Amino acid sequence: MTSDNKHYLYTELYERLQSDESLFAWFEEGATDGMWYWDLTDPEHEWLSPRFKAIFGYREDEIPHTSAWWQEHIFPEDLPGVLDNFEKHKADPSHPYDQIVRYRHKDGKTIWVRCRGLIIRDEHGEPSRMLGAHTDLTSLMEIRQQQERTSRQLERTTEELSEINRLALSTSQIGLWRWDLNDDALVWDQALYDMYQIEPSDDGLNINDWWSRIHPEDADSLKAKLDAAIHKGAPYRTTFRALLPDGSLRFIKAAADVYYDDAGKPVRMRGANWDITEEKTREAELERSNRDLTTFAYVASHDLKAPLRGIRQLASWIREDLPDPPAEVNEHIELMQGRIERLESLLDDLLAYSRASQAGDRYQKEEVSPEVILRDVFEILTPPREVTLTIQGSFEVITVEKPLFEQVLINLLSNAIKHRTGAGCQIRAWTEENPTHYEFHIADTNTPIAEEHHLRIFEMFQTLRPRDEVEGSGMGLAITRRILHERGGKIRVITHTEESGDVPTGNEFIFTWPRA
């Protein structure tokens, strides 16, 4: 384009803008990043401003002033819409020439441009010129695309979470509900209708429909808990029974929150119900099994001990009838008496193990001194001289079921004494601070227990040495663990394979007992 043509276009553009305020306002709004001027009487000639060219990464001398250039660099998918809009605007001035299109930047990236134009007509109303503006919307469109991607991802995530939630609710037998406290209307999901065997109705659901399923013996306590939650802010977490039309009894676990209006008035509750009937059934079966085990252990201990005493007496009579028995016979008699004593000990331990879970119900908690009990238990066990007990530090007075606490110490100390090596055994006892539990440590200098046996030694009938070497049923530590477990405590063992400072090699048993 020659200088004369440029001058002509600038002059005409200036005159048009000065004479037409609406055109000036349009131009001022649209020409933010580049403008163009098109001579429709000579369509191949079009003026493109330097800013227009810079949008696409070109210098002014790199783009010719022709309509062919921009039609070649616009996305092929967008060109038909641009040409269609041009023809419509050309035929009808009220139809806007305004669209967002994509161009290919010099470096290959995509540029989003809002392309606006306005046809200038001659004195006969015929199109003669077209004034246009380009606004670079690339940053805005990239943000929009990112928002759309994020929105799609959020939709997918929400859908996945919804599916997971539905699956979790269906497999865990959980039903969700909403209770409007103003009109007592209930909204249930399908799981609750199935849980209470109520058919959905067009008339809706009322709180009385739910109350009709509650076991009469649980109704009063359940109403009290609901009232406390609604009017006193107490947590609503409870379990109750439901009687269903088919005659079945269901155990229901419930939890809910209360919601209030701006004035602090309770307006609704939202919650969930779990059908825990199977869980309750298993608990009942376990309790019955435990009772049967206790009964069996008592019968076995009582009924089997009588014939054992008879066998013991028979062995004694054989020895008396043979004042000078051969060495082999005498050895057999002693072996038989040892087996009788082992069987009696096993029966006693079986009975103790079966009663460990119920023992706490038979004893009252009392304040005791662990140090005094340790010394008394050690004395009762009458260990040989090569076994010593050292109590390190001071012990606070504790509140426990004394017989059970004594049994734990008896089992741990006797275990250390039984498994001593030829060099004797040093037993040390101390306590450490624990905010929720009493914590005690019983350490010995016996052969360190291999780590792979740390769990095994707390199982029933487990011993690490043959019973001919160490007498015992293999139940002492199992009984200890059960007593502690039933009380809410724990026990574990750590081994010291190398002497370090004041800590000798050996085993350290650590057990906890809940504070009262």
C-alpha cells in the first residue's frame, strides 16, 4: 500500500470518527489491540495496523495489506463463520459483525481474537468501506479453557465420589434421613425404606411412621435422647431396636446433627442409620461361646482333677508296695507323677484363661503399692539364690483390681525364673510416665528371645524350650495378655542382644494398665 493510500485511509477514518459519535464509541471500545480498514470497492486492498500484526508476532513489513493474508492464517474451522457473519452484516446493518476466532501465531501457538467490524456505506447506502478492530483474548480464553477443564474434572470427581458414596452406603447398610422439626416431615433414602420395611408414598413420610417401628421398650429412652439433642445440644449417638412387619427384630445404630436458624431455633436434623443386627448377633454368639468355654473349663478342671488325684494316689501305693523297687520302676513312677502335676497345672491354667475376661467383674478396684506387691510376689515364688529382684526408682500408688494385677506380676516373674540360664537371673522392675496408663517394665538377663518369636510367646500352649526342660503349660503369657486386653492395657517384649551402659542383655516386658 502506497503512502498516498495510507494517507487517504487515515484521513477518511479520522473524518468518519469525528462525524459519527456512535462510530467513535464503537471504535474506542473495540480497537484495544489492533485495527484494520477494508476498501470493499477493491476487496484485495486492506490496511492492517502495526498493532494488529504484532498480535500474531510479525513486524509491520512481514504481513501484506491484503484480505488473503488473514483468511489464510485464521483457523479453517472458524473461517466459514466469519464470512457468513460478514455477508449477513453486509445485507443487514443491524446484524453485528462480531465473533471470536482463532489464528495461528508466528511461532505456531494459537491466538484467540475477538474480531469486530462495521461497514461504512456511501450516500446510496451501498457498502464502501469496513472498519474493524481485533482484541487479543488469548489469556482470557486460556483461563476459560482451564476453568472448563477444571469444571469437567470436578464433575468427574463429583460423579466418582457420588458413585463411591452410593456403593459405600449400599454395602454397609447405611440409610440417610432428614427430619423437618417444624412439620415433623421425614425425607428418607431408599435404604431406610428397605431397612424399616415401609413403602414410599405420594403423601410423604411423617415422624410417626418411624415411631411405629421402634421397639416399645426403647421408645422412652430414644425420645429422651432426641429431646436432649434438639433442645440441649447433646450429641445424638445411640442404638435401639426396631420391630418390623415381618416379625423380625433389628438393631439400629443412629447418629445425627441438629441445625438451627439465625435465631438459634432448631429447625431440622440430618442423620444416618446403620443396621447392626448381624454385628449384634455375632456378639451374642461370642458371649454364648465364652460362657460355654468357661463352663467347659470349670467342668474339665473339676471333673478331671478327681481321677488325676486317684492316679496320683495309685502311684503312691505302688511305691509303698515296692519298698525297694528297681531303679527303672522308680524312674517310671517319678515320670508319671511329673506328668500328673503337669496335667493339673494345665487344667488350672485353662480355667484361669477362660475366666480372665470375666475376672474384672468379680473384683473391686483398690489402691495398691506396686512395689509392695512385687516384693510379696517374688517372695511367694521362692526363687533360688542365684535369682535376684531389683526395684529401680519409686512407684506411685495405683488403683487396680489387685488380684488381677498380682496375677500379671506372678506370671511375668515366674516366667523369668523358669527360663533362667545356668548363671542365674537378675530381674529388674521400674515404671515410666504415661498420661493415660500406668506403664511397668520387667526385665531379665535370660537368653534374648528371637524377634520372630515376640508374638508367638503370647499365644496359648507356646513354649520356646521343651517341656522336659522347663515345666509349664505355655499359657502364662497368654493369660497375662488376656487379662491386660480385657482391662484395656497391652503387653509387648523387646530384647537387648548387646550390653549397653546400664542395660544388660536379656528381655524386657512392658505392660500398661489404664488409669482409674
